[in-house]
Amino acid sequence: MANPSPRFYLEPLSEEKHALGVYDIWCDPANLVGTGMEKAPTLEEARAMIRERAYGAKPGIVNFAIMVGPESPLYGLVAAPAPNNDDSPPQQQGQLALELERETTPPKLIGITGVLRVAPEEAGWFVAGPCRGLGVAAEAVGLMLGKYWDTKPAAAEVIAYIQEGNVASETVAAKVGFVRAMGRTLVKGSTLPNGLVAMGDCGCWVVKRPT
């Protein structure tokens, strides 16, 4: 089946294949904007987060890595991991293997999108800073939703909680069919249905399953 986008492709998110790519992106403070994280996670914290959100980690969890190959015009926008020029012994076991894995894996991860929580089904997306403003997020979320509905979920809708003032995410949501549910706005400190606490006032956006 032909790749529906000439710029990137989606593949099921996994700890083994994508944790290093996510870690590399989150090491850049500029890429943390909009994530709710105050500081970059450690490699082990990144692995734990990806493990929890991996495709199929729980029933209904359908998350994808947004990947680009060398032929993509987006490829050069995301910096490659800095080479390890330190001649001192590795500070942790497996460091050399980690560097070798980075050097021998040409495709780059530029973001994540998927249905990351269930009951209710909640969508999310993240794109590295240099790739924002280019329509990548909207295109990726649209493709993700198509793949999600193809799994024939029992859910009749998918929601997205977007912090007030996050115009970029609101624009992405609107482009792929989400509609603001005015009666479901949550104030800062409210407990979301998924058990998390809203870090700011959030609007609830809803997209219905295609008929």
C-alpha cells in the first residue's frame, strides 16, 4: 500500500524502536513547548512513557510514531543526535550501544500521534519544533484517525483536551474534524475523566466516528 504522505509515514509506536528518538527530541528544551513538561525526562523516564503509550499497550491504545526518511524534505529540519566525543569511560552500561544505534538508524522520529488513553478515548499529538507550522500535525492526526477508525473501535467519539490559548492545537483539531464542545470545558485543577489533573483551563474537542 502506497504511503499516503510524501513527507512522512506512521508506524506503530514501540519502546524498543522509538524511545531513543523521543528522548533525543525532548532533550531540546524548545521541543517541550506545549507538552506540559517542565524539564526533559531522563532516558529511562522516556522509555517508561513510551512503554505506557506503545501501540496496543492497553486495549484501545493506538499510538504512532511520525517518521521521516532521508528523502523527505523534513529530514534536515530535525537535528541528528550529537556525536559522543567524550573519551572518558561511559557513565552507564549500554551507552556505546545507544550511540551506535543512533548512528545506524537513518529514519528520524519527528513526533507522535494517536489515541493515548481510553474511557474516554483521548487523542493527542506532538511534533518537534522545527516541523511545526508546516501542516505536519494536521496531516498526521488525520491519517492517524483514519487508521484508528479502521480498527473498528466500540467508541463513538474521540476527544482532545486542549489548553486554552493553544491556538496551534486548536487549528490542528479543527482541520481534522474536531469540534469544540462548549459544555465540557475544564478549569485548571479539575480532574480529567482519565484521572489526570488539568494544568490549565482546557477546552474539550470532539470528533465523531464516521458513519
